[in-house]
Amino acid sequence: MKIDKQEIYKCLDTITAPGEGKSLIESGAVKNIVTFGEEVIVDVTISNPTLQAKKKVEVEIMKAIHAHVHQKAQVKVNVTANAPKKPEQAPIKGQKIEGVQNIIAVASGKGGVGKSTITANLAITLSKMGFKVGILDADVYGPSMPIMFDVAEAKPTAVTIDGRSKMEPIESYGVKLLSLGFFTQPNQAVIWRGAMASKALNQMIFDADWGELDFLLIDLPPGTGDIHLSIVQAVPITGAVIVSTPQTIALADAKKGVAMFEQKNIQVPVLGLIENMSYFTPEELPENKYYIFGKDGAKNLSTDIKTAFLGEIPLVQSIRESGDYGHPVALQTNTPLENAFTEITKNMVSELVKRNKDLPPTEAVKITTMAGCSAVKN
């Protein structure tokens, strides 16, 4: 028996496409019908991607053909889903932050080298020099700035700026702060994929009332990953500072951090390297220096890669204690540590002046894929 295609079309016109309120024929779901003797092949495309919806359509088509066209027809139904595409998440905006003059990324290739401690004390020192300073704590998985500035219990409030509601950064010791740590519980782990972390950073960058700042320091997480790419995509970074300890393994990672910023298609100028935990001097032997992690590692690396060496910070218990107690050590006056941070900060500002004189403003990077830096372009 030869099966009539028109009979099949009439039959399928009685079946409703899932979630569309129209028949399979009216909705255009039926793409093709092929008959070979008693064999029938029906190709259908529906908008509902669920397995349940696909199975329901398949069963209803087979039942209808057997009931109204040919009871013994060999029916094969191919159901595909053409679900409407979800709107893509808006990428982090590549634009300047109004009122912010210089954006400095503080990074480290390796964790545990004291990057956040250095960031906090650089900010304090800049503020003591008379600059207006802010810190964006971009270490979303391990935010530490709220503790270091003794504002762990603080919560940013909303302010209305030009008819738009914005977050007001927390201010401590003259430094404006925003951190994911203000929005999570102390024992709450942040388990986010890169896109979620980038969205949170986007809000803290552009939905905040930073006001007028000479410097916004961005405390990046260790390594070279999603957050780093998101930040260079978000805003034009004026320059980067790399923090390392002297040992070989830390220096190897620091070198990767420098290489990331100097990628041909990223081109964020590296202002220099800071060596933390350079040496240990016991309180009872103030003239002695013990190079526990090696000597002049970051200084030698800076020479090798032709990057400025900004200075060194010794391994001193009071630096750790000051950070834990929420009173950065650079707040002290007339101490060797204050002098060390002052020298490093002056060197950083000097390199920044050279950078702004000799190089054009950095542009935010357009990232076409997160597969690797080779796919990053200006």
C-alpha cells in the first residue's frame, strides 16, 4: 500500500506543538515527510528542548499516523529542538571609571607572597603622601581587605548619584574600599564560575561611587586566570606591579605574571617588581640579616626581564600582626618599615610618571575567547 503524504499532513495538523498553541503544521515544526511504501519518516523541529517534549511529539505522531493513515505503517520520527538562544551575558564594560586617574593592578604569580599586604600598605602610603586612594579587592575567592583595614563588619550603603543608585565604598584610614568580603559571611565560601565572579567585579567597579581618586589599586588574586582577563577587559589598567618573594619557585610564577601583562595583545605596562619577605632580622640581633628564601631574587629577575625593581620588604612579625589587627604597618611613623614602604611607593609613582609621559593611555582589552591570551586583542 502506498501512503499518501497529504493524508499525513492532515493528520499532523491535529497535533499541537508543545508550548506553542499551534499545530505541528501551523507552527512550521514539520520540516520533511518521506514515504517508501509502508515506511514513513517525519522530521520535526520543536522549540521545547526537553526530552519529555520530544518523546511526547514522537509518540503522538506515531499514534496519529497509525490511527488515521495506515495501521501498519513503519513510522520513524526524528525530533530536534530549536530552543531560542538565551541572551548572552553582557561582557564587563571596557571603559574608564569616571573620576579615577590611575588604575594600578597589584598581582602575583604565586599565592602566599603577601600581595594583599603590599597592596594595603601601598594604599596607606599613597594616602599619607596626600593622594586620594581606593582599593578594589578583586581576590573574590579570598578577600582580605576588610580584615586588613579593620572594617570586616561594615556593609556598603546605597547613595543616589544623578538619579542612579550606587554603592558607597567603605572608607578606612583615608582609603576607599570595596570587596566581596563585605557581602559574604566570614565562614561562607565563594564557589563561583568565572562569569559570576566577573559580574560581581563589574558591579563593584561601575556601580560604585568612587568619587575623585588619584589611584585605584586593584588587588588581584594570585595566578593568571579568568579574573585577570576580566579586569583588563573591564578597565584600562594604567600599570601593574608584581609582588614576589625571593625563592626560585615564586620568581618563576612572578615571571609568568609579568609575561601576561606584557602579552602583545594586552600591553599593560609593568611598573616594576616588589620583593616581599626579603630577609629576616631578629629583634635581638638588629644588625643581622638572614636571607631565608634566597637573596636578591626579585632584583635579579627585574634585571633579567628589564623591569624596574621597586624595592624590598623584610620578613617582620609586626607586618603580619598589623594586617591581622586591621592596622596596616605603614600607618606607623618614623620606623624602618614605614621608610621601606615610602621608598617603594615613591619608586612606583616615579615609574608611573615615566609611563604616563612616554606611553599612550592603556585601552581596555577586548577578549573574544577565554581559551588563552593568544585570542586576546585590543
